[in-house]
Amino acid sequence: MTSTTNGTTRLVLSVAILSLIIGIASCRSTKKEKTEMPQRDINAVLESHTPELMKIPGVTGTAIGALDDGTPCILVLVLEQNVELDRKIPRTLEGYPVRLMVSGKIVPLKGQ
């Protein structure tokens, strides 16, 4: 083999490896979390999802709140925040962000 043949072989191998790396990198998922625009009023969304949220052990209530920037959100009140609740409670409901809020146990006031 001559040095020109060795150089050509190296060039072909380098191009093949580079193509493989680019191909693998382009196959990676670059999908970002899809942001859904709310289609219904937040009150209607809260009302329709509260029954299913209240079935989750540790959830004590739901409410409408606001993020730090003023964006309306759905609050899910919980006894305590833990990994299990973080997994079970969705991050969004019909386009509205959902936030957990530790409320502790909620009981009715006596005499009311």
C-alpha cells in the first residue's frame, strides 16, 4: 500500500465516522414539552378535574392561584410534598400550570 492509499483510507474512515456521529446526534429526541394553550376557563377546568385529584391520597383540596409572574394556575393542596405525589399529580391541566401547595390537614371549623 502506498502512502496515498493510506491517506485516502484514513480520509474515507474519518468521513464515515463523522457521518455516523452526526446521524446518531440527529436521532436524539429534541422534543420539548408541548405547551398547550388553554381552551376553557380555568374555573371550568378546576371544577372538572377536582374529583379525580381528590381521589389521590394526600390531596386535601384544589384552588385557583397565580404563579410569581401572575399567570393563573391550578393549586393542588397536599398534606405534605413527596415524590409519590409529584409523580401522580400532572404538571399541567388543559394548558394551565399545576402547582402543589402544602396545606396540612384541612378540617371544618366547629359551629359553622
